[in-house]
Amino acid sequence: MKDTKVIELEQVFVEMDGVTVLENVNLTVNEYDFLGIIGPNGGGKTTMLRVLLGLVKPYRGKVKIMGAAADKNRHLLGYVPQYALFDRSFPISVEEVVISARLARKKGRRFSDLDKSIAAEALARVEMLPLRKRRMGELSGGERQRVLVARALALKPRILLLDEPTASVDSRFAAGFYELLQELNQEMTLILVSHDISAVSSYVKTLACMNRTLYYEHSHQLSPQMIEDSYHCPVDLIAHGVPHRVLQPHDGVGGH
Ligand SMILES: Nc1ncnc2c1ncn2[C@@H]1O[C@H](COP(=O)(O)OP(=O)(O)O)[C@@H](O)[C@H]1O
Ligand SMILES: [Mg+2]
């Protein structure tokens, strides 16, 4: 259902090494939204995803997934990490990368026929099944990114988190990749973070900005002034093609 809340962050604060990295972050994401979060490097985007994944603990605030405490429903999240984090030299095949996600969840060493068929299905979904025997290190950046999406899909997520997925690929590839995301969005909620406004803005349904705190509101007009004020981003990049132009401070949240 469109109005089902799948993610709720309430007054979330995170500190790292004595520095406030997330400050009073409030966010509600409805099912089947495609939320793009843009913001400068160091703005806290990855940290927010890590909060959702339970890898970073806020010192204040609430996190809910599908209406329940995050711990209970974290298995509903799929995660596509920043490509740079993948070790290219590791000798592992495409299908092993995908199936290993299922083994990690089961904490087992053996995979079943079901695991195998789910992995194949996930690879087919991203059009990488023909390359399933290839080594990861032999793929292009774009192909590798699709495999990482398949890896996340193999766990049947309801919500897919993507961290800078097009950072290291050319724009021709990126367009196809966003088309894939739009297809996936028919079945699941997507949250994509990027420092690159132009990459994100024409494909998402909702756009938010993150620079320590989160600036967003559903179905509001974009205010270029706000982007410049909160962010110092070149505004012309997001002038066209944004379905929902969203940029307002959340209630009670000021600037820096
Ligand atoms: N493990 C960590 N230890 C200390 N500081 C961190 C750690 N992870 C992130 N930070 C700091 O938190 C801030 C936000 O980082 P990050 O969430 O990676 O931003 P973004 O993904 O938007 O570039 C940065 O100032 C970064 O240096
Ligand atoms: Mg990051």
C-alpha cells in the first residue's frame, strides 16, 4: 500500500569521534517511494544508511522499519554498498557473489537448490545471468554494480538502499542502471544516496538533501535558494525533470 510507512527516523543523532555527524534527522519513507538523497561528501549519507542497517548506533532517536523496531525487520533491507568498497582482486565468480549473500544470512556453508535458483533469478533480473561464471574482477564497473544489485535482491528485500551506485560508471551505463531501478521500484521501495545531483534528480520520485541534517518534505516545491543555502550546490543541475521537487527544512530543524 502506498501509504504504508516503511522507514521512520525520529530525531536521530549520531556522533563519531566526538563530532556530531547526524543531527536531528527526521524521515518517513512510504512504501514504493523512490527517495533520492543528495548531499556533499561527508554530509552523513552513508552514516544514515548504516544507521538503518544497524551498523551505527544513534545516541538519540528512534528508528523503525515497516512499523516495528528496526532490529526486528532489518532483514527486509537490501543494501548495495559503494562500489569502491569491493575488492577487485578477490577471485570470486558472479554467481558466487550473489549466492554468498544467502549463505551469510543462513550462517551456513552449503547452499540449497532453492538458493541457487533464487540467485539465478536475481541475476536474470539485472540481465547478468549470461555472465554468471565470470570473475568479478573481469567485469566492467557497470556490470559489477548490477551484480551487487542482484546480490541484494537475492535476499528478497522490501526496501533497497543504494550508496552512490553510479559514482564510478559512465553516464551511458548510468541511464540503463536507473531504468533497472525504476523497474525494481514497481516491487519495492528504493532509497538512493549520492553526492551527484544530476545523476539522481530525473529518476527519483522524492528528493531530499542531507548535510548533517536532512532537508525534505513530501510534495513541496523545490526551492533553489534552499539548496544553495544549505549546501552550496550548483542549482541549475536540478532544474529539470524532478517529479517531486522537494526541499524544505523539516519542522523544527534549522540550518547548520
Ligand atoms: N567510522 C567513522 N569514524 C569516525 N568518523 C566517521 C566514521 N564514518 C564516518 N565518519 C565521519 O562522518 C561524517 C559523515 O560521513 P559519511 O556518512 O561517510 O558522509 P557521506 O556518505 O555523505 O559522504 C564525515 O565527517 C566522516 O568523516
Ligand atoms: Mg558516502
